Amino acid sequence: MACITHPFIFIVLAQLDLVKLEQELKKRWPYRDIWFRKQNDVWDKYSNFIYNIQEFEALLERIRETVDKHRLNKKHFFYYTVNRWYNFWSACAVEQVFIELDGVDAAKNKKDRLVDFSIQGIKFDLKTSKFPKGFGRDLDFAMSHQQKLIKWLYLNQSTGRRYHIENRLFLIVYSEDGDHYKLKAEIEWLKTHIEEYVESFDIYNLKRPHITETKPAYSDIIWAIK
């Protein structure tokens, strides 16, 4: 999910207080990691206030107001909205971590939804993701067969309007206790993995997803395991 290119954003990414934002994101942890429905345009529109709210308590208040106004299922809309909010602001924080590093440049065209930044001149769309249960193989297999996982991610994530086969960089979070989603809020910890990756970045280590031979793309995985 791109942050700085989203049409509903009215902030400057560099102004994010990452310490404060990490604290707010972690307030989502007591709740289950569950979606009651797939994303859709109608409920996206109901919940688009997430793009202008960083504080969790303020988010809860807007959820209550929206449920009452539109007579929505309280539990379903709560999880739908907090999940969108959590994923979005985590993505914003991670993007900021990247673009503050030497060798990384923010996308010049803020309206380009396919590019978040470039590393040593190579453009990337960033995708932070939990280790995908749907991949059907364990972590050891995925780490030793990264190209297979990359191809699976291209084919099974970001469907519909979000789908594309341009360059993509995957930040995969994996927790030993199974609560992979919580690691998306560990911004300071994720920063160490991102810094290490950028410092050792080598274009010759990039992988090809081989979705189509007529349009080559380059990709890679940053593993964040705890």
C-alpha cells in the first residue's frame, strides 16, 4: 500500500513522529487479526477517514460515529477499519524509514501508485506483508525458494486495480508465536532490517518473478523474523 501517493493524504510523510506512531499502532494489538469481509469500494468509502487519523482513540470514536450514521455491523466495521488503518500507517512509517536512508530517493511523481522510492536508481513499489499462510509452505522452504514465493506474492496479492507486475520490494514479517501482524508496528525494530538491506543492496541480487517474459520486473524480499 503506497502512502505518499494516496489521494486522501494531507500530511507530509517526513513529518511523521515514528516513535509516537509506533505507540499508536501497538494499541491495535489486543484485538484479533481477522477480517470479516473482503475490501470493497462501499466500505472503503465509509472508512476513508483512516487516512487523516493517527491516534487510535480518535479512530475508535470515528468508527462509532460511522456505525451509528450508516447502521453498519459494529464488529465487522470495527475490524475492517482498524485493519485498514493499521496497515496504512505502518506502510507510511516504513516508507519514511526507507526514504531517510542514503541511497534511497522518494518517488518524484507523487501520483505514481507503482513507485514508492528508488534504491540506487532502481524504482520499487513497497509491500509490507505478513508471511502468507496461503503460500502453503513453511518459512524454511520460503527462505530457500524466494523466487517461488515472490511469484506467488505477485499473483495472489494486490488484485483488481492494485494489481501490477512492475518492480516490487516485499518486506515480510514473521513471528515465531504466529502473531505476524504485530510486527508491522515494530517500526524501530523494522528499521534495523531495512538499514541492513539498503547498506548491502546489490542490483545483481534482485530476483525475477517471471510473470510474463514480455515485461521484465525485478523484486526482492527483506525478511523480518522475530
